[in-house]
Amino acid sequence: MTWFEDWFDADYLRVFGPYVDGDRARTEAADLLALLGLADGSTVLDLACGQGRHAAPLRRAGLRVVGLDLSAVMLRAAHERDAALPLVRADMRALPLRSAGLDGVVSLFNAFGYFDSDEQDQRVLAEVARVLRPGGTFVQEVHHRDALVVGWEPRTTHPRYQDGLVVTEERAWDPVRGRHRVSYVLTAPDGEVRRRDHELRVYTLTELVAMHRAAGLEVRAVYGDLRGAAPTPRTPLCTIVSARPV
């Protein structure tokens, strides 16, 4: 089984939920609305929507949003958050959506680089380009390879969870292949220890811009966050805004 097929489960929600949900999610959804610049009623795909933390507020803001994810656990969490949100379970490399049918696609919190080859990641961008209408906008938030290298730490411990959980990240970086392997060691208050591993291909911004263009997308802007700041070598997440040419 590939790591991402069982990675996004109850442990994921427990580890990342306190970090990415709540006020942060609402602020990011507002930033997305500004970046998309779409009229009420426009149709948007939240690609790898997870627990629906962006899809739900975007829908409530007046967009017609569809959430898509491979994880049944994440989709159940999204449904619990917003029962009116249309949800689809599918692989992002083969979107079950008609061509040129969407006004926008968003992909947040680095839902990219999951696969064994660059060609498969490129296929994801090709699918995004296919389902966008001419002029449709794609907003992608991704890890910044420069910041990963500049701030490299092989091990970090996070003992701040209210339920007593302690999370330790153990990292390995392959600079030749551009692959980042992280083992999350979860230690519960009762002493139970679980280990969860994942590996990502982390691209440079130069590579990502080239990949968007190779997919037939026109890159409009590259930012250091969702609010339009300029990227720096220490910007952990960057945003690429591209569009299908008219």
C-alpha cells in the first residue's frame, strides 16, 4: 500500500487538526476568495479537500464548491462539517469531472508531490488544466524547497497537544532526488507509541512554474503566502496562481 492510501486517518486529524483548523482555516478561505476573484455561484473544486476546512467556508461565501479526496476518513469529517457540501472520492491523477467545467481549482497545505515519479505529479496538473474552463483559475499552495533546506532540522518534538499527545518528527532529506521523508512518532499519555511515515517530492519554485506551464497553464503570480507577500528563502509555504489560457 502506498503511504498516502492510509496516511489521512484519525491520527492525521489528531496531529494536524489543532494546527490548521479554526481561525487559520477561515482566514485562508477569505484569502482564497480574493485570489480567485470569482463571482457568486462560480464552480470551484477543492482538490484534496481533507476535512473540508476550506471547502465549507468557500461554499458558505457563495461559491459552488465540490470537495474531492481519496481518504474516506477525511470525506466523512468534511461531511460532518458541512452536510450540504458535495463530496467526491477519487484519485487526483484521474479526476471524474468533465473537461472545461470549472471556474476554479484550489489545492492547499501542500497536497502535491505524493507520487513515485515526477510524471505522475505532472499528470495531476494536467488534470487540473483539463477541468478548468478557459480563463479558470488554479491556486496551489505548496512546500517551498528553499525554506526546507535553509531551516533544516532532522528532529522536532511537539508536546503541546491538549490531550497529552507528544509528536516527534524525524526527517530525512535526499537533495539529489528532492524527496523528504518524515516519520511521525506519536506518544500517547498512556505510553502507547505509534509511528506514521510519509514521503514527498519537494520541488523548487522554478520547477513548479515549469510544471504548470507544461500542463498548459499560464502562471500569473507566485507568492510567499496566500495574502500576496513576496516569497523569500524562508517562506515555508508558497502560492502559485495560474490559469487556463482563454
